[in-house]
Amino acid sequence: MENTYTAVIKQDDGWWIGWIEEIPGVNCQEKTREELMETLRVTLKEALEMNRNEALTVAASDYSEVALKI
């Protein structure tokens, strides 16, 4: 399943910095826009995987996973 997220990016003092709007804590800084976009993708993927693993650990057993569309 492919999802779309929103990156807010800007150049500041020679660095490109960016945040993912929908996921708190996913922010990166790189020297080029291209490097920033790739680092944001990798960091977002890692954050989603970590959040998912944490949720499944907390649920422990006898849980259901339900897809939500908004």
C-alpha cells in the first residue's frame, strides 16, 4: 500500500531542511534538495515502521488491524 505524505522544505544558510507534516519528529537537514528528499523518505519509512512495531507490541495479542481512509 502506497501512501502520500507532505514534506515542508526550505533552504536556510546553505542547508536544505525539511519536515513531514503528518508525522511529528520526522525532520532532516542536508546540503542538497535531492539528498534532503531521500533522507526524508528513509527517515519517514523508519519512523512508520518503528511506530507500527510499537503499536503491535503494546497490543500484544488478540488484536485486529483495520485500514482507515480519511
